Amino acid sequence: MEHTCEVIVDIAHANVDRLYTYLVPQDMLVQVGSHVLVPFGNGNRQREGFVIRVIEAAEKPTEPDEKGPTPVSLKPLLRIIEPYPILTPEQIELAYWMQKSYYCLLVDALRLMIPAQMRGSKIKEKIERTIQLAKPDEVDAQLLSLLDKSGKPRAPKQYEVLETLKTTGIEMTVSDVLAYVPDAQGAISALIKRGYVVEGGHVTFRRPNISALTVDKQVTLNADQQHAVDAITAAMEAKSGTLLLHGVTGSGKTEVYMHAIERCLASDRQAIMLVPEISLTPQTVGLFQERFSDGIAVLHSRLSAGERFDEWRRIRLGKARVAVGARSAVFAPMQNVGLIIVDEEHEGSYQSETVPRYNALDVATYRAKQFGAPLLLGSATPSLLSYYRALSGRYQLLELPGRVQNRPLPEVEIIDMRQEFQAGNNGIFSGKLAQYLGECLERGQQAMLFINRRGYSTFVSCRNCGHVVLCDDCDISMTYHKGENRLRCHFCGSVKPLPTKCPACGKPFIKYFGIGTEQVEEALHNLFPKAVTLRMDTDTIRTKDTMQQMLGAFARGEAQFLVGTQMIAKGHDFPNVTLVGVVAADSTLLIPDYRSTERTFQLLTQVAGRAGRDETPGRVVIQTYSPAHPAIRFAKGHDYKSFYTYELEQRKKAIFPPFSLFIRILFSSDDESALASGVSAYAEQLKLALDERLGDAGKKDILLYSASPAPIKRKQRAYRYQILIKLLRTARLSSAIQTIYTFAADHRDELFAMVEVNPQDML
């Protein structure tokens, strides 16, 4: 019987984002999820595609015609690209859900499921070249043939290689042979020509070079940890549920994760664990590799193309049963998931900033339901929404209220920088922080200094006229990088030389303002010239191995100070760190976003938690110009519950999330006039559509409806306008969101950029 299959062609365009029927040649074994090459369009251009359905065709397909149904002449598939299906049925189902949930193209969702380099066959399996003796029983005679009359080898390298193969008696990789006999490539080629050695090869996996920064120790769980593991196990047995693990920093959440995964594997199922930052991956994966050996695969954007492909392939072929990684690891090609963990669930990095604009927590929730697996969310500072859901009974709340082995939380000291200035100290470090840094050095301990700004100075201004040097392509000030002696835009990456005169008034009164990681590093060197300082930000992390090397050096005590941005603020566990300094706690408070207080509290609490994680008590110094601010006051006491109560009340008064929901529709164009008029017309039509869908009763659900320039009006040479909608959470909310997405899909044009539900930033 003839077979047909339905294929989605790998072209990201709305006009072709549908299934096409192809004939399956009789000798071709096609399965759902196969990656295939097909003829497409009038010119039968070869295109890649994904098989979504396989159909046994009892009759030829037809299409309507004036004279009745007319048989369709189907094009045959050209070939299968990979020997196994690259998409699982669950991933295809997930892609359809994402298409509906995020109003994206189906092919865009499917592309997330595989390494990008598989498309276009840009990456292949690595074949490890091997050699072995051609005739083992003749090797002694062959060795003799390589000797001259005096008994010395005429070709020493050839003799050495042959003797090595005889000694081992096994097939060896060429790289291993070269380790024994350096520079022997020519000798190996000569032996192959002589017929003494035969060449072979086998497929191998490129593995990321990740080693544990701390030694994995099997520990006995305390009562709270054991209760958490038992609750997670019960949820695995029930095959459902979302659990929120709220544990203070240093309470042993990672150990709970590992014990839960052990129980998951014992039941012959698989596990996925997400971490928010690439910087956390080396330490987490290192620990997990020590505990679970080669059963771990890691997925994140810092891997090389070959490593990412092979880690994905190890999961797809069942050689790895635990996937650990950043946001994209949620798409790991597993088929028997028993547990999904999202560590630091409050982090904004779980939200994709590119199309499809998915949220990994939402995807993890859907995948958990697909497999009948519980979803475990963990954090020392849960998002208000997650904790709100836990207290309302939607999630099961698990708590780890104390640090392991009853270690105390670090003492937090607030330094009012206004008083420091009045006392004549206009430096970066307060007197207390400088004193504590010196004492830390004397005791042979380490310190971490956090500032959420990279570069040397955050902006450059003229002291005569006040002109601030802005990026030519974005409405944002440029940051001064002293090491490069250039100004750099942290939005688009453009650079320009540092002006010697003001571009506006021509006066030579250029001055740097604000503090960045470079300046903190310089100040530390000036204060403690013999101490070694490492700086960790996106300017210093240039290659995929730099981060691990830097963290490894700090873990080994090769540096006394670690300066960094958010990269160092969470997840890291360095036993010898007894002091943490927050250089400028106010920077995140000034961001125009209703979540700025929450994010400041989370950041301060997380970075404070890096101190005193071993037997020596820790100390934290927070420098601020706003010592009375609630985020700082509650962070001082590590008091999440009081902060939650305070902030929830503020949100309730202002009807901010979780009591409402923000939707932003962002537009961009090079022509500001056309953009402004286009957005205005779009806003009017969308408002009419919403009013019609919600009716008179639902009009009051729209708390805010505004069309205006975005806060950062120009970015990467394009003007940006937005429609900002604030909706009350009622039974009509889903209808309103669906109306907005449907309207956006029907009115997509050159001005339309994206729809964001609860956008991660409002800029």
C-alpha cells in the first residue's frame, strides 16, 4: 500500500506555515519526527522539513474542481537526513501548543526542539580515527623489517608506533597513539601504506569540559530536607502537581534536587533541571556529574556547536537520563520524564527575548503535564506570583527555613553613603567595607564584590553644559570602558572614541560619572596591590571556557577578590568566602518598573547568601543612599515573608500583578512619523475589538490602555512605540489575551514587532 506523509517545510513564513502532503517511496522508512529533504514550490527547490504525520493512503488525495474531485499528483520525498526521528511525538505536540499559546509559526516552535546547526546539515557526528595491527601474528617480523643491520630502527617513529600497538594489543585512537609517540602522523601514514596497520574509526561524543568546583559529598539530609524529598517523591508517584521549594540561601536546595532525581532515576524515568544563568551551569553540572556520572547531559548557549549537538544526541539516543541547563534545556528530547526542576524560579532569564517569546516556566508546566510528572520550583526568594499561588493552595509549599548544619545566615550591615560623603569619603568603598576587606585578606579568606553595572563609568557628561554622550543609534547613554579607552553602548554594542571636548558646547570639561565593575576592580588594586582580583562580567567572559576557568581559579583560592555583576550573585558556593560587599544597592531601585522593589530585594538577598556558607560565619555590607527603603530593610534581615506581605499589599493598592496583568505590543520602524500614525490607528482598531469581545461588563477590566513612544524610544537605529494594556484578573482575562493575539496575527505588517504578556522589562 502506498504511504504518504505530511511535512512542514523549514521556511519561517506565515504563507507556507502549514502541512504539505508528500509521497513516501517504497524503500524509504519514514517516521513521525523524521528530518527529510523535499522538493518544494514550482521550481522543486530542495528544502528541509519535518514529518508531522505518516498516513497509509488507501486512495489518492484529491482537490476540488469544477468537474468534480481531481486526483492530486504528489511529489515524493527525496531522502531522510538523519537515520532516526529528530523530533519526538511529545515535542511535536508541544510545538502545536506553543503555536497556539504564543501565536508563533509552527516551524519556529519546532526549531527550538533541535540544535540550530542540524538545520542545513552544518554539524555532523564526530568520527574518531583509529588504527590497529593488520596482522597481529606477523607483528614481530614486521618490527624486524624496520631494523637496519646494526639492529637500530631505520624509521624510529614507525617502530615506536608498531611496538605501542603490539604492547596494548587493542585498536587505538590516533590521538592516543600520538600521546605515546608525539609527532608520529607521518609514521602512521607510512605504516598504513606498508600494510602493517589498518585504519578505522568510530562515532564519538564531544563532551563539554566541565569539572566540579566543589567536591560532591553525600550528606545525610536534615528533617526539613527529608520532608521535602518525601513530598516530591509522593508527587512523582501521583504523577502530578507543582511544588514550590522555598529555602533560605545555603539551606541545601541542591541536595534536595539531587536526592529527588536519584529517586526519579530509580523509578526508571528521566529528569530535566533548569538553571537561570549560564554562570551557574559549570558548578551545578560539575556536582551533578560527580553524583550521576555520564548520565548527565548539559544544554546551554556557551557550548560549541559540536558539543551542543552531541549532548542533544546523547539525550535523544537514551545515553543521558538527566538534562541540566539554561532555558533551552526545557526542550530536551526526552520521552519518559518523571521530574522537572526549575531552580531560581524567580529569574527573568527564563523568558525568551526572541520569537517565539516563550517562558520556560510555562513550557515546563506543559511538559510536566504531558509526561505525568511533577514540576518543582525552587528559590530563596520566590517570585510574588509563585508564593501567592503556593499560599492560595495552587502549589504545594515546601520550606527549608534554616541553613544546613544550623549555620547562621550572614550578618548584614547597611552603610549610608550619604553619611560617608558628608564625612569626606567620596571613594567607592565606605570606611567599614575597606576595613573588612583588609581583615578578610589578613585571615586568608575571600570576598565577593557585587555591582550591577559593567564598564568603568556608567555615563560621560560635560560639566559645563550638562550634555551626556548618547549612542548614535539608541536613546541611551554610552558606558566608558577604561581598558579599551572607548565608549560602548550596552544595548546595540556600537563603540566610539572618548571625546576630548564636549560635542555640544566644545568645552574640554568631560567627566566620568557612575561606577562599573572596571572601576571597582581598579579601586581594589589600588587599595590592596598585592591581592589578586578577578572580574566577571560579559566583557571578560569572551570564550565558552573563560567562565569555568575563572570560577575554578577562585574556588582554588588563586584570587582573593571576585568582582562581578549578576553573574556572581546567585547559586555559587565558595566555602572560603566570608565577606560580600554590595557596592551600589540603589541601581536596580531606579529602574522604571513596578517590579524594581521585588528585584532589588531578590538580588540583595541572593548575593548576601554567598557569604558564610561553610563553618566560618559570613558578613555582608550593603552600601546605599536609601537605607530606609523596604527592599533594603527586609534584605538586611533575610526576611522574605515580611517583604512578601509588604509588597503584596503595595501591589494590591495599585492593582499591579498578581491582581492584574500587563500586555505590551511593541512596534519599531526607521520612519517615526509613519510609526506614530500606524500605532495610533492600530490602537484604535484593537480597542474596538477588545470592547466588542469583552462587552459592556468587561470594559472595566481594562485598567490602562496607552499608545505612546517606548521609554527607550530609539534602539539600534529604529524608533520604538508601544501599546501598553493593563487588565484586571477576571474570568474574562483569557478572552482578552486571545483577542489581542488574534488581532496581532491578523494585522501583522512591517510596523509590528511583538506581543509580550507580563514583559520582563518595560523599557
